[in-house]
Amino acid sequence: MESKDLKQAGLKATVPRLKILKFLEESKVRHMSAEDVYKSLLDSGEEVGLATVYRVLTQFESAGLVTRHHFEGDHSIFELNDGEHHDHILCVKCGRVDEFVDDVIEARQAAIARENGYSMEDHSLYIFGICSDCQSKK
Amino acid sequence: MESKDLKQAGLKATVPRLKILKFLEESKVRHMSAEDVYKSLLDSGEEVGLATVYRVLTQFESAGLVTRHHFEGDHSIFELNDGEHHDHILCVKCGRVDEFVDDVIEARQAAIARENGYSMEDHSLYIFGICSDCQSKK
DNA sequence: CTAGAAATGAGAATCTTTCGCATTTAGATC
DNA sequence: GATCTAAATGCGAAAGATTCTCATTTCTAG
């Protein structure tokens, strides 16, 4: 029963929130914009207002249920948080997204923050490149 | 004569482009939005259209004269390219921005791209934290 | 100096996201 | 289960950033 997740997160278990959470959990696509979520829900016959999708995703972010990315800079992309932190590597040709974790980089970031007198709160790292598929298609 | 820079970059040396380039070179602030550039120019009595500022900054980016950042995700921030690549560490309280270069991270990124079958084109790394000033002000 | 291509400026248009507010709903209490 | 109140929703309007359109101006090659 997913409503537990919402309650735990301090959010009332409303119909729109449950729909959105369920959709994120069941979607095979891991990275989606608010518009993507909205349209996909409409397509499956689920009525939710676009403004609500934006609001709910922002609340989910605050609650730690999803992470907001700025892959391209313009619009936000959301990803369901399932466990451990990871960074992303994206193909600039086809838009493919892969995930990775690198302890060396994680450690260096913390050290750099320290060296500069900062207490680290967060970080964002994206590697852009051309994936193997797109390289061979060249 | 700055018009050389523009010619080299394959851009016609027009008045607006020269004004914007000169402004970027002389500004003590290194990171600015298009709006910032526009308003600052207006304040110094230089007439340039906002649309032109956007166009020119985008052209400068393509020409490699400036780098576009997405610090906060919504609007673009531009920085004049003066030589070596560097990454950024930002204070989430006061907006301060510091720069750093870390060879270990650079090397790991290239390795990660390779391990994932990507040819690396670019990367963006931002560390978010609280700077020393803001920590003591707490 | 002149012509043609490229660039500019001003405002309209677009896109993404947020806001305002009247209506509905979750969930605590009776 | 009925009731109440704060919180949430949905809609359309509004906002902010950026791009587009197109008439006018300006480079720059010849």
C-alpha cells in the first residue's frame, strides 16, 4: 500500500499524489519532465491537473522521494529515488542516460569543498558524450 | 583591437557584439545571466536589444568565447572563457561562486565515460555547499 | 561607394512553471 | 458513519526566460 510512503514522507495520501507516485514506480522510463508525467497520466486515462503535477513533484522532491535534475538546463527532469545516490552520463546524440557511482570522485568532491572552506550540501555531475550505439552509427 | 577575436571566431565585428565582448572582459563579475548583461549595458548608457544579447551570447558560446552554465537550472549563466577549464563550487546561502580544478576528478570522468562505452564530449560539475562566511554567520 | 548578406531591435509569441482562488477532499473528531 | 477544517486540487491567468518575426540597419567584400 503506497499510501504508507506518502504518510511517512509527511504528505496526505491524496488521489493525485498516489497516482503520480504509482506512475513513477511503474514506469520503465526513469527520467521524466513534469509534462511527461502529466501527458502519460492523461494517456492512461488518469485525470490530473498539470499544476498539480508540478506541485506534487516539487513536494516529492522536498520529501526526498524524487530527485530533480537539470540535464539540459531548461526544464526539470525528475527521477524516483530508489536507494543510493548516483551520477549520470548522457548521450548528446540520442538522449540515452546511464548511471554510475564513483567513490573516488565522491571523496574528492568532499575534499575540495573542505579545502575551499565550504561545508558540502550537495553536488551535481553530468558527463556528456556519445554512446557506443551512436558512435557506430556514425 | 577586440574585433580580431570576433573575426577569428567567425563572427562579424558588429557594434553590439563588440560592446558585449568588451563588457564581459572588463566586468569584475565573472558569472552573469543574459538579463544581467543587458541591464548592465543599459546602465552604462550602451543601447543593445535584449534579443540581441541572447543571440550574441549564444553565438559566443558556439564560438567558444563563453561557457553557459545552469547553476540553478532555470536561467543560463554565462562566463567568459579565459583559458583553462575549471569547475565550480557555489554557496547555497549567499550565491558566492568559487572555481577549482581537480585532475583526479577529470581523469576519473574520462575513465568512467570509457568504461560505459561513451566518448566524452563534455561534463558539468557543481558542488553546492555553505561557504565559510555563511557558516560563521549562522 | 554600392550591393547583398547578415545582424539588429522591438514586440509578439512560446515554453515552462507558478499563482490565485473557488471547489473538493483527506482524515481527525464526534 | 456524519461532520468539520485545513490542506489539496484544478482551472485559467500570470510570470519569467528565451526565441521568433520581420522591417530596418549595418558590415564588408568587390
